[in-house]
Amino acid sequence: MRTGRPDLIEALTNLLNLAEVSGGAVRERGVREDGRAEKDDHAQLSPQAANSTRSDRRDPARIVALMALERRLFEALGGECEIYAYGLRPARLADGEAWVHEMHDRLTRFSPTSELSRFNASAGAWVGVSPLLESLLRECLRAHELSGGLVNAAVLPALLAAGYTRTFSEGPTAVTASVVPPALPEVLEVRSGSARLRLGASIDLGGIAKGWLADRLAAELGPNSLVNLCGDLFARGDGETGEGWPVGMGGKTVLLLDMGAATSGTRKRTWGPDLHHLIDPRTGLPSRSDLVEASVIARSGADAEIFAKTALILGSTRAEEYLAAHDALGWSLIA
């Protein structure tokens, strides 16, 4: 018997709302009018779901296992984080939270002793890096290429010049002259076990790390879990009903099955007229796009985060063309 449980869907929709309902049309590829992911090459079912039948999903053992939805809500990475999973003990989710806090401590630019800050301080020399940082640096280079240079981890000097020198809760500092960042491949080299920044360069991982981390944590938590890190998420498995995890997007509820989603916007982290955290690498200034929010569904949380930031910086006239060309599964753009 399918439970449906509208109370669960409503709760998850509220907690995982990706885009405020304030106008803005939702353009969805791979998502049907009823909000379910289409079973085509844009929205592939997971192997487990593809091989299961409707009767499999109604199996009493499955229903009993799915009744135990565990969730964990906490603050990390500069915002609200959520972990949901079926069939796991609370201790597993607590371990997941601890891992996210560890990642925050290692990757933040706001602590001089973090792994990222030590790497930035070593600019000009080849230094050993952990497998984690090496993977993320390679992801930065991939994001730069995939976005046509608009997602550029080398924007840190521009962020500092715009006044974003400390955590947002501590408030901004004085704005200085804008700094146009170099193309990332010009200042970052990565080898197995080591990396080098050009002297004078520094990077910030805030633009790519959360979706990437959500992908990895969801993979560790098991076949039916959802990890949402400050709005960048990955939904693994088929949720409670066997048809996907319900996520609110652009005033609709869409069901995500082995998909990522992310939102990029300029309305939350602001500290003055036209001052916010999303730097346009072409100018070194906060983006002047006519879009204030872009939410994107993709095959991974990492891709969704890259696509959302790129779309927002491109603006409404070019965002849809970019998203369609890169096989985004769905999007909501708000001007």
C-alpha cells in the first residue's frame, strides 16, 4: 500500500524550498507537468528504482523500513544544513553532521589555520595537499571550464575588495578598488598530491564546495538519503513513495530521484547598494545581472551549483540557452 503521507511531503517541501514564490517562471526539462521526473535520458532512474516494480515498492518490508525517516538539522558552512535518510540509525546522521563540521573547519577561508588558508598562504610554491583538497581544486578547475570562467575560485581578492573580509554574521568591512580576477588555470596548477598557486593569487571554495560535499555525503549515507547544505543538495534514491524526494522549486513540488539541485541568489548576503557576495569575474564587482535568483536541477549537486551560479551571472537573456546546452534537468529564474 502506498502511504502518500502529504504531511511528510509538506514538511520536506517547506524545509527544502529552493526558490521563493515571488514570480519567475519554472522551465523544466526532465520534469513532467505533475512534477515527477520524466524517465528519459535527462532524468535517469537509479538502478535500484529502474529494476524495481510497483509491487516491489509496496512490499511490506519496504514500507516498514521507510516509516523510519531520520532527519538532522544544524548550522554549518555559513547557513542551515539538513540530512534526511530512511532506514539509518540517528548515530549515522550525527556522524554525517560531524563530517560537515570537519569540512567547514578545513575549507573555510575565515580561519588562518584551515587547510585552505594555509594553501593560500603558500602561494608561489608547490606544496603537498590532502586528497580532499586536491579533489576540490580539480573541481574548481572543472567548474571554471564548465561555466566559461564565470565560476572562478580565484575571486577571493575581489571578494575582499568588495568588503567580504569576514563571516557575514560579523559584518562587512570597507570597500576598496575592484580587482578583476585572473582565469583560474593561469594561477592554479594541480598534480597528484600537490598543488601550486601563483604568487599573489588566492582562492575561495564557497562557490563550489557545498554541492560537491552534498554529493559525497549522500553517497556515504546509503541508498535513500537527501543532503541539503545551505540550499545545495543531492537526493539519492527514490524517497518514501518510490517516486523521488519532494523538493519545492518555483512554487511547484518536484520529485528528485538521484538528482542534485542548487540555488544561487543575490538577496541574502548583501551589505549595501549593489553589494553582495556573488562576484562577476569579468568585472571583479558584485554581479549586475537582472536575475536575483536561479535554481537548477542537475545530475549532481556539484553540477547544479555550477549551473545556478553561471545562469545567475549570465542574466535572463542568456541563462536558458546556457542551461539547455549543458543538459540541466530543470530550472527556475527570478528577475
